[in-house]
Amino acid sequence: MMLQDDTGVENKTVVQKEQQGLPRDIRHGLSPELLETVDFATLAVRAGGRRSQEGEHSEALYLTSSFVYASADEAAKRFAGTEPGNIYSRFTNPTVAMFEERLAALEGAEKCVATASGMAAILATMLALLSAGDEVVVSLSVFGTTRVLFDKYLAKFGIKTHWVTLTDVQAWAAAIRPATRMFFLETPSNPLGEVADLCQLAELAHQHGILLVVDNCFCSPALQQPLRFGVDLIVHSATKFLDGQGRCLGGAVLGRSELLQEVYGYIRTCGASMSPFNAWVFLKGMETLELRMRAQSDSALLLAQWLCTQPAVSQVYYGGLPQHPQHALACKQQAHFAPLLSFVVHGGREAAWSLMDATRLFSITGNLGDTKSTITHPATTTHGRLSEADKAASGIVEGLIRLSIGLESRQDLQNDLAQAMP
Ligand SMILES: *Cc1c(COP(=O)(O)O)cnc(C)c1O
């Protein structure tokens, strides 16, 4: 801190600080100027941090459903919105606000709204911004539950979905009709790691007044920041890499303020708000996000390369391999490759299941994004509800196995897969 008194500007700063009675303002996180200049790793640890009068170092957990007022007049002003401040944790909560500010800083977004889960974030985006009669175009390779959301629930309210192949820009263009309001996709996709060209799709969408919404769950902002490529909105399942340790459910929607205002209105009215406890866990998770993502991605790349050499394996899907069809695009859009990979073993379901059962380190679970490596058989679990035709169209064959690589020693993971190979 500068305390010289030879320039008027710095004198003024000192005076302001003295008036506040503190040598520096310990209650606030990064100043707007610093926010603009520091690196991702600094934002992940510091952005959004706020301190109470107590001066706690770690972010406080405000585990309270409601807030009190100094007077009836103050209560009236808060409810009228003429005075800022908390009312009720379905609307705002200081711990949740810290989570929102930190994630917004990481994604380079104007605003973030936290939600109770990733699915709540997707539903909030759709219900806040679409109406009956609107149409959306969605990639076939989205998360299984997302498919059910569009096909079963949004369809009930007159929102029609056209399904297209993620990487086929012509198909996206051909699906546009006068009522099309939104494109929705995940990139890279799960479990095959296909990559969408975000700049191309954003251009196409914007030519037709369509919003481009991207689920950025698999890369997280540590590896990919979709808003840089013209994407309008990001949705997250914080349950995955943002927490990174498999503890809590949560989600978020990010983007421009005017769009987020609608999403916020939906959340505070319809109730899928994030729990302050979960927000507090995610704040801690984000502090190690970049370190984890880099270490996990490095291991995933080495394992993908090793899997390519295995006679029992007929195919490996990983964006980090030069033979992957969208490898160049992945290099352009991502700082690194997501720590998810999949491979096909000869011998179909029987061989895949026996390999999974023979592993001793990998957890057999549908979840991903954890420090613990997980192994999944998509055809009978995460993608089990798809029709046979949809599975075939999405490349979900019976011999396919998905790995989410965690923080165990990569040699131990490789040894475990080696001893489990059929
Ligand atoms: C898990 C997941 C979701 C849903 O998130 P929840 O937090 O489980 O509701 C959405 N999108 C993707 C890509 C996911 O992996």
C-alpha cells in the first residue's frame, strides 16, 4: 500500500481508509481493478471473497434461511427493493453470492446465478427464457437426464426440441425454423469427447437471433471459457469438477446481466436455489480447480496414449489424441483436455463388465469429476434410457467404457487397468 503524500490521488486514498477506521478495507475481496488484471489461479482463490466485521480469513458460511432488519422501515425498503440487502436465502445469501462472484470471475461472465443442481440450472435457463411454441436445437450427445428434460418435460409445455449431431454444423443450420430460440450443447461431449466449433455455431445462432447455451461441465472454466467464443449463456453442474470431491449437488447459469436477470427471477420464484452450505463447499473446491484439472488431464492423456497400445482395446476416444477427429479444434478452444476418456474393448458388454469388475482402484459409479477415478458402462447406466437407435446414433456401443480420471498416481491407475484387461 502506498502512503506517500506527494500526490493528491494517493492522499485521498489514505484519507478514505482512515475514515473507514481500517488500515485497509479487510471486508472486501479483490477490487474491480485487480479483478481485471490478475490470473485465473488468483481469481479462483480470491474472487468474490467478502469478510464480515469479524475479519475471518476463510469465507463465512451463512447458514440462515432469513435475515432481520434494524426497523420496520428498513424491512419495507428491502422488500420494495429501494434498499439493497438480504431478505431470504431463496433470493440471496452472502455465501451463495460469494460462490456466484467467484465463478463469474472464472468464466469471464457479467453475472452468475447459482442453482440447486446442474439440472436445475438447465431447467431455469429454459423456463426463464423460452415460452410455449418456442423451439430449441439440442445436440444428441448431451447428458442423459438433459435429454429426458427436453423430450419429456419441456415438451409437455409446448417447447419443441430438434436433435442434431454435435459436430454437424449443416444439421444445426437445417434445424432452424422461425420459432427457434435456442441452441443447447455440451462440448466436449460425454462419453466420446466430440468437440463443437463454438465460433461457427455462435455466428450461425446470432444470424438468426438465437441464443447459444453451452453446458461447460466437463472442461470447467479452468480449461475452457465458452463466452470468449461468442456463447451467450453457460450452464454448470457444480457437482462435478467445481466441487471436484464428490460432496455436494449444485449448478449455475452465467452470462450477460439482462439474460441472467430473467434466470434469477425464475430461481427466486420457483425455488431451485443453491444451499449456502453447498456454496461454501464449492468455494473451497474452486480454489484447487486449476491444479486438479491440470493434474487429472495430464494423467488422462497418458492413460489414453497407453490404452491405444492395448490389444484388447479396439478404439480410444480422447480429444488430446492427434487422431481424434476434432483434435485441432480442441487445441484451439481448450487450454487442456478434459480428464474424461472412453474406450471400446473387443467382446462387447461381457468383456466391458468383466474389465470393470476386475479393477480394484476405480470406483464403479455413474459420477465423474471427482478426485477419485471412476469407471462407467454408459450403455447400461448413464445412457441406458436411450433407445437402441439413439444409442447407435450416439456411438454408445456395448463394449464402451468411460473413465473419469482423478488424482491417484497415474502409474497405479495404469497398473489397475492393465491387470483388469481381458
Ligand atoms: C451431471 C451433469 C449434469 C447434471 O448435473 P446435476 O448437478 O447432477 O443436476 C448436467 N450436465 C452434465 C454435462 C453433467 O455431467
